[in-house]
Amino acid sequence: MRFAAAALVLSGITAAMGWVPELAASVGEASVPELAGMAEGAERVERVERVESAATTQPPAPLSDRLLTLDDGVSLAGALKPEALAGAEPLIIVDLRTAAEGTAEEEAAAAAAGHRYHPLPVPGAVVEAETLAALKQILEDPAREQPVVVHCASGNRAALLYGALALERGESYDSVVEKLDPILTRQGAIDALAAEAGKPGAKP
């Protein structure tokens, strides 16, 4: 009776795993210890499959070591990781770096991964009306569906331009600086944003 019960239990386990054809010929001749060993092997395989399944559902690598995600579908970032672009959802990338900072590699990686890439070079902590207008057009495009990543090398130029647009929309200087605090870290960018708001060059 115990042998029959063990065979029945093992048959149910292996049927769930799709092993019925291979097992059917051997169950009738296997001893109880052999059946126990086969069950242990099935459990090991199942554990391996669970580990492999978990590995395939890991979150994607972060786009940048300096990344601030805002609540309007916009993220501000430092240098992006080309390998992370390959696994990212479709993005609109606004690159504020100059050609001398090595934008060609990112442009190629973005194109290969299906992202929209907009070069908008900003040579330093400066806010120019033409650049601000171009960024505003991208961010406020009513047809935009993808998230936007605005970035430079450190994130400070991105924060500066985004902050200038926020001031233009009527947000207060203090609230803008508080929002951008995690990524607005260089004094030149802080001073430039303060100048846009007519404030002294320091965080409140």
C-alpha cells in the first residue's frame, strides 16, 4: 500500500511538470528509495526554474547614477548609461551636453533602442531664451506619449533649465529649488537659477 501511495503521489507531481511519458516506464520498476530520489530531483528542478524566472523579472538597470523623476512624466539626469538604454521603455531623450562631451555614442545607442533623441547643447550654467523655448516645446507637446529624460553630465544643467521653465510658469523660487534639491548641487547652476528668479545666488 505504501509503495502504491508513493507511486501515485510522484505520478501526480511529475504530471504537473510534463514528465509523464518519461516516468511512466520507470515507476512500475522503481523502489521506494528510488522514487524518493526522483521526487527530490523534481523539487531541485522546480527550485532552479523559480530562480531563473525571478532573474528574468528583475527591474531594468537605472538610466543614470544621478536621476530625479518628477510627477509630470519628466526625469532629470546626469550622464546616461548606454547599456541601460537598450532595455528601457521608449523615451524622449533631451541631451544638453555638447559634442565635445561625447554625445555621438549616446545618439547611436538611443537610435538602436528606438528612443527619440534631441540634442540641445548647453555649454554651461546659462539660460538662453532660444534653448528654453526649444525645451518647452518638447516638454509641453500635447502629442507626447513617452516619458522625457532631460540630462547633461551631472544633471545640473538639466535642473537649471527645468527650473527656469517652472519659474516661467509661475512656480515660486523656493518650491522650485526644493523640488530640484536632490540634483541641483553645483553653485554655478544654483546661482543661474537664482538670477532667473531675481534672487541672491544661494539655496533658501
